Amino acid sequence: MAPTAAEQHTRKAVGLAARDASGHLSPLAITRRGTGDDDVVIKILYCGICHSDLHSIKNEWKNGRYPMVPGHEIAGEVAEVGKNVTKFKTGDRVGVGCMVNSCQSCESCNKGFENHCPGIIPTYNLVDLDGTITYGGYSSMVVVHERFVVRFPDTIPLDKGAPLLCAGITVYSPMKYHGLNVPGMHLGVLGLGGLGHVAVKFGKAFGMKVTVISSSPGKKQEALERLGADAFIVSKSADEMKAAMSSMDGIINTVSANIPMAPLLRLLKPNGKMILVGLPEKPMEISPFALVAANKTLAGSCIGGMRDTQEMLDLAAKHDVTADIEVIGAEYVNTAMERLAKADVRYRFVIDIGNTLDKAAPAAVAAE
């Protein structure tokens, strides 16, 4: 009898896993599949912590599969390649983002939009095509089909580049496809966190005027002086919001909280666009008149395809766009999650997997 898919997962690795909805992460011995003909084996050196990781390990989206190894902002080095692999070789600096597989044959996949494939396989917490559960980047290594691997340009540090594989493509893709990447345009960035700070940097890379819209006045100096924004609006200030009415060509909305939309839509010029990339928990309430009266657009965007992810990294290298990060050891990950829940990070935690995971994992795990 032929071995099952699970039985073919014989490559030993170690991950940081949540066992239940408490979300507490601890070392776990895991296995990865052997190297397929089209596979790239990656030694993980860094992995960013996305807010969606926190939602997932606590099962806040009610789809958790435990044990769960999160992480979809993976940066590392190629350790081995399958015989059909042509794009990568041992030693290459590479990354893996939010997906590790798709059907690879539908209309979306054929057009380079694997992120829209009905059969998309996220990097963790879903059943892969071989029937096994995917484990993410809070782990020592991963095996991925070469289609879902991207190359890091030499000028991008792996630690600062890792968050671009989620935060970067999440804001780059809507800017590209909704025409919010034209020099001289006025872009609003709502929310200055892990996504927002990267949106500011890409907006400036495109040659746009960028205004940060935030409920936190204390972020003004950082937005203007450190990140290079042109203006800052306190969203709670009626006067500041009124002064900026009908001034923006587009807004990238990174906020995941339920906030009134009407005042924000009034910031848009006629024919302006607001693109949602945050995920509020409750449905939005929007008056049709807020959109119809001035031909405004409200749209959503979810990450991007592999071609666009590589394009984003190449542009980031050209314009020196990286994430602002706090590098942590694997032993600090639970504290980092507590701080993330309080928005106590500027602006992304990145786990130093290569130097700290093995030290954080007890010898008993390696022996499992």
C-alpha cells in the first residue's frame, strides 16, 4: 500500500504552536513533506507577526485547527530545490507570504491572481491539497511549491523585509489596481499601524502627496518626520476633517475597528475611492448617498498574486521601502502577542527564528 500524505511528511522541524483558543504558543515538533520535484525547501530565518496571527491563534474567526503554527511573513534561505525548480537555487534569499498553494489552473491563477483562486491554500491553518494541515512560519523550515516563493532583492534586509510579504502586498495591490499610484495624486492613509506605515512609504515611493488620518494625535510627529507623510489629520477633530473635505483622490483604509464611514467618505474628491484592507468585526453602515452623490467608490482588496508580490518587493528595493520593526526572540512571542493586542508595537514584531527558535525549544521537543 502506498504511503499516505501524512506518512510522507518525514522531514523533522520545530514550530511555535497554539494548542487551543487560549492562543498560548509553545514549542512543538512538527514534520514537513519531502522535497517534491517543484518544491523549494527554505530554512526560515525571520517571520513577522501579523495581527491576523493573533486572531487566528485565539480562534476569533471560528476556523481554528489545533495545534496551529501561525506565521505568513516568512524570510529565509533556500536549503534545497526539487529537480524541476528553475527560479531558485541553494543559498538564495527568499520569502513566502500568505499562501502556499492554489489550484494553479483556474482563470484567476492563469492571470496571476492566485489570491483569488477558489482553491487557495493559506500558509497555515487549512487543509493542503495532500490532505495535511498547513503550518506557518513560526517554525524552523518550510517546503513550498516554487510558484509561491519570492526572491528578496539584495538590498532588502530579511528582517525588515519579512512584513512586506503581508503588509506590503496588502497595501501595494489596491494602490496599483485602483489607480492610486500616480505621481501628484493625494492619498489618504487611514490608520498608522503595521499596514498604514507601509502604505505611507509606498505612497511616497509613487510620488504622491500622502496624508495620514488617525485618531491618535501622538502619532503626528512620527508620521511627518519619520515616515515622510505630507500632512496629518486627527480624525476626532471636526475642524481638521472639515478642512480636508473633498481633497483626496483615494484612501487606503487599514482600520479593523468599526468607525463612522460618512466623515471619511467626505474627504474624497468626486470620483474618489476608498479601499478597505482592514477587517472590522461588525458590518458597516453606509448611506447610499455618501457614494452616489459624488460618484465615489468603496471597494475591498485582499493581498495580491505572486507576480505582484515580486513586483512589490522589487519596487521596495528601488525606493528603500521596508517595515519598521522590533526584532524579538522566540521566547518572547507570547509577550509580543499581549503587546500586539494593545497596539504596543512600532510597527511590526519580527521573530528571529534562525538564532532563537532552537534555544527556545526544549530538548524534549527535538526528540519527539
